[in-house]
Amino acid sequence: MSDQILIDGNSLTLDQIHEVAINFKKIAMTEEAKKNVNKCRAYVDKIVSENRIVYGITTGFGKFANIVIDTKDIEELQENLILSHATGVGSFLPINEVRAIQLLRINVLAKGHSGIRLSTLETLIDMLNAEIHPCIPEKGSVGSSGDLAPLSHLALVLLGFGEAEYKGEIISGAEAMKRAGLKPVRLAAKEGLALNNGTQVMTAIACLSLLRAEILCQTADITAAMTVDALLGTPTAFDELIHSVRPHPGQKESAQNLRNLLKNSSLRDSHLNCSNVQDAYSLRCTPQVHGATRQNLRHIRNVLEIEINSATDNPLIFPDQDKVLSGGNFHGEPIAFVSDLLGICVSELANISERRIEQLYNPALNRGLSPFLASRPGIDSGLMIAQFTASSLVSENKVLSHPSSVDSIPTSANQEDHVSMGTIGAVKARNIIENTAYVLGIELMSACQAIEMRQNSIAGNPSIESSQALMAVLKDFRNKVKTLEKDRIMYDDIKIAKKFVESRFVIDKVRYFIELV
């Protein structure tokens, strides 16, 4: 059906994750995936019937891998695995992240290497489509063996335990399943391990964070261009020749965006013969900083695109080769590294943005603009304290940018003696991106205010404007946040500005006038 995303374990995209997690798109399995799941399950049933000793199927887990489980106790073993491992604490993950986790778990099981029954997997799909969202605490994963604790909270609801959000209400897992017309599952051999072993929590959070970061990276070029024009800056530093001799692709793209955004600005034309030769680094080096972030986001995307279609539980089952293999695909190191990198490179968007805000506010630097962009300096504080907020967020980002992936602590009686801390890194990256969106929102507010002040200060001529693209952004922003003519409560304005910069609206608006990469 055209209104469903087909899941086969191998071809899921980041855009599809967005559709399911944010837009609540429904999913279904392909027929080929169903065949693969059934084949793998048949092989597991054969192992059990032959009383073969195979880790995770007829043995205990982790340090208990050397304990063989009697056939009559296998179902209890699988259920106990989920019950005992659901030890997460802290606030529940947001619903969109939970939906992404559900989708990624379904996708990996659909590959046909986990040994789950088709009926169990179809119940997971039904839960997602029915908008049953397990309550998953944010803390408790060390990132190896994958996300054991948070994934166990997801599986709890499948079994009729735990808690879930359903139609805006937090209720018991059993009640959520009942209201949706679904029956809880009684797990069979290998299914518990198939459900809670893997990297889907850290990967889901990282995927949604990356998509937000990609938007902010483009929006940052737009806010920077507005600031440059408001400060009567020179676009010389964005000249194509400069970037052709240091041809990092991201740097070249950011410089191209800035050139296009500032082209045909009458505000720029008004000071062509001024004495300004070069600007502060926060203006002049924007392409180098924003471009480096762009490059890293591409690498992060590449890693995540591989991970979302990877089998990451243990053991992995290969029916065609008659093998059950224990390995370490559950180890979150690839995601841990890129989550840390994601946080670091997005924090730099906020760092340089806050410095541009300082250029706009400081009367010693802002080339004739009112201090703090106040309409009546002294009577009004203007945007003075908005920079305090931006500075606070930037400083918090610096703390959050300390990498989690360099840490490890032995668990499970030293059986799991090196872990990734990838989920901690993914949550930190998400929080850094949230902070950065606020900082860019404050820069947008400030640049709009400054451009309007500049229009009115040049021979009292409001017809002197920035480029057509940037003025379109300003005018749309003014439909949401009015000019600061005198001091007022601004926290709602900042919230609106943050939503404005992290939506695709501003990017689409600019693309109506110019090419934006």
C-alpha cells in the first residue's frame, strides 16, 4: 500500500525513519522478509528439538553462558531475560525517539538472522502502527551488549508488562495492548535475546538528531549571512577563489551559500566604499567552521545508514550455512564515536553563532548600531540578556561535548569488559542540538532587529534592504515575532525563534529565491 513503508531489514532510510517517527507513517513487512524470518525460526526450532547446546537458545546469558537450560524452562528463561533486564531509570524518552527505536528493532529482526517468530514480529509491527509507545527510561544503557536495559523496557509491553503511552495517556502495558485489540506474547526460544540485544536505542536517537543537525547546518548559513549584512560586513572572505585553494567540499558549499544569500543586497551596496577590509573571525571564517560541520555530518550519515540496516544482536543465525555464531555486532562503538562527533561539531555552530551575536550587541564592534540593539538605550536593555542565555547554552554544550566513547566500565562479572557508552553519547548529542537551535534562534532575532535598525539609520531610508532571500526570511519571521520597539517579555519570542530555525520552512523560503546547498 502506498500509505505504508515496506520493511525488509536491508533498505530502510533516514527519511523513512523520519516519516515513521515524526509523521506516524505505518509500516508493513515485505513477503521476502517474512520468508527469511520463517526460515530462521524453523532453524531455531530444529536446534531446540535436537537438544543442541547453543548460546542464547539453550543456555543462559552473559556470565551464565555455560549453564544449559532444560527444554521445559526455555520459555521462562526468555521472559526472565526481559523482566530482569528492564532496569532503566530517569525520564522517559520522547515519543518520536521511541517510535524510531521500535522501527529499527523491527527492521533488524526482519533481516532473518535473529530467530524470532513471525507472529511475534508482526505483533511488534501492530504495536507501532496502533501507536502503542512503550515507556523507555533514558538512562541505564552502557552500549554493550547493545542497549539491553532500554530495549527490555520496549519488550516489556509486548509481553503485557511495563508502561506505555497510548492516545496521550500513560497506562500499563497490558491495558495498552488490550485497548488496541492486541494480545501480549509468550516468548519462545531465542526471542528474548532477539528483542533486547542490539544498538537500536542509541542509533534511533542519533538518527533523529542527525536529521535535526542537517537542518541547523543549512539554517546557520542563513543566520550568519543576515548577521554579516547587518554588521556591514564584507563578502570578500566568501570569494570562490579563496575556497578553491582549500577545497574542502563543505567549506566550498557554505561559502557558496553565503555568496548567494548576500548577492544583490542594497544594504551591502550602501557601504561599498567603506574602509572595512576584513571582519572578525566569527564572520570571516564562517565557511570554514560551518563547512567542517557539514563534512562531519556526512560521515555520521554514512555510519548511521549502515547501522540501521545491520544485524546487531547475538548470537546471529545463518540457516543456509547451518551456523549459529556468537560475535560482537551489539557493541555500540561505531555509533558511540559518531554520536560524540555529532555533539562536538554541532556545538561549534552554536559557539560561532554566539560570537556573531556579540558582534551585533557590542557598541565597540557593531559599527554604529544601538548597544544591545535597544531602541532606547538605558531605558531599554534590548537583547542584552538574550546573549546571557546563548552564552549559558554554549557553555553547557562545551561540557556535554566531552566524549562518552572514551569511557568504559566492566560489567557482567568482567564478561562484558569493554563497553561503548554510545547511548549516553547519543542523548548528549540530542541535548547539544536542542541548545544550538536556541542559540541560532537568538542570532536570527538579533540579525532581524539589526537589519531593521540599519535600514532606518542609513539616511533614514528603509528602502535599503538586505538581499531578496534574506528579506523574505525577515518578513516571515516578523509574522511570528514582532520588532523589539521597547522592552518586553521575550522568552516566548526565543521559543518561537528556535522553532523557526529548526524547521525546514526557512530553508524552503530561501530556496524560492536562490540555490542553497
